[in-house]
Amino acid sequence: MRRVEFDPNTLTGAERTWWDNWIKRADAATQKLIGKWEMNGRLEASDFQSAVWGDLKAWLLEHVFGGNCAYCETKLDNARQPGHAEHFRPKAAVRMKIAAADGAVRLQDAQTLDPNGNKIVHPGYFWLAYCWENLLPSCNNCNTGQGKNNQFPVLKAHVLLRAVAATELPGYKSRYIASVKWPGYY
């Protein structure tokens, strides 16, 4: 994976207008996902608005990644290799490679704790589904099959929500949306 430098605060003119409009769409879609998950504890594939991240993928390909996959740098084009909008932190499920007793490596659902301390299967980083820092243009091979897919290994524990004092929020780089169900969690 190559590192690219991108700061949307430097955008001007038509690019800035496009970006600001996209951010509004992304924020509305994020709020809708969070509200549904907090209401019933699960999401369906149909709850995600793929056009929102698809539009960003196309924009990032043109303006930031030079038309290449963020991982292997394969040239992406709409005809032969349209690519994916890859979610670095998976949006709908989190799987981890686990070594079994027989030596085989298998994928297993990641576990996490809800704010009440209950152990649950990690629902995915759905609140980052439309976060530009979590979206990368990716070729089909890097995002499916033997590629990254919905794996996201971590050293310690997967995070679902985090208790954060309102006074701490200005120090964070990303925008955060407060939980309605669990006050003080973002």
C-alpha cells in the first residue's frame, strides 16, 4: 500500500463545492445507519447507500490516487477493472484469521463489547461506511477473495463505541456523531 497525502481543507473552487456536497450526503447517510443500529442492534445490506461511497471512490481515483488501486497500484478503469470502494475498516462485519488446533488458519467473527459490557459479534465499523479517511479505491483482487475482504486484525480489542467527554472532541481529527442510546459515547 502506498501512502498518499490528501487534505480536503486545501480544496478550492468546484472541487471544494463537490467535496462539501459529498460530505453532507455522507453525514446524512452515517446518521441514518447509526440511528437504525441503535434502534435494533443490526443492519441489513440494503441499509447502506453504495452510491455515496461509489461517488467518492471515483473522485479519489481521479484526484488523489492517479487512477490506481490504493494497495497494489493496478490501473483501474471503468471498462476492464472498475475496482471497488474499499472500506479499510470493514463496514458490515469484521473477521480475523485464527490459527486452529490442527494448524489450519480460519476466518472467525471478531468479538467486541457493547457499552453495557455485553460481549457481541462485532457489527462492523458501519459508522465509518462513508468516512473519507476509511475509503480507498481498490482493485477487485485486493478487496475480495484472497485479498483484504472484511478482515481487520487488531493487536488488542475491536472498538464499537468509545466514551468521550465533549471537551475531548476538538482534539480528534475526524467528525464524531454522538450516540443517542448511550449518552457520552461516540
